[in-house]
Amino acid sequence: MIIYESNTEFSPHENEVSCRIEFENRIVGLPNRLWFRFPSDQRGHISDRSDGFLIASLLLAMRAGESVHVKGIVSPRLLKGIGEY
């Protein structure tokens, strides 16, 4: 699985952070984009890291038997914890 860099879009009512996800073996019915939406007043809490996408995708990658490759920025502490997990 490849988790690509995130993209953030801002609007007056909400903010959306999304990224493209690519599997080695396509899973039918699974979208190739993961996103999180936040109210517009939470704009200051949005990070450019891919931590949330990695956490959200980890069990799916394990179920699919695929390694995870992240093209974005990930917290070193999170990477260490996932390695131990």
C-alpha cells in the first residue's frame, strides 16, 4: 500500500484533508482516496503530516497482507510505535 502526500482544501464551512491510497492488489469496492473533514473553525489544528492516514489504513494493509509506504511526513515517534506493534 502506498499512502501519498496529503492535500488540504479550505472552504468557508469546512476543511478537508485527503490523500490518495494505492494497493498492490486492487480491492474491489474500496475507494482510492481517504479524507477527513473538519469544521472551518478548526483550521489551526490541521497538520501536514500523514499520521492520521497511516493510522486509519494500518489494519486494512495488514488484512490485505501488504507493506505500507508513506510518501508524506510521519512522526518519528509514530513510526517507532508502529514498528513495535
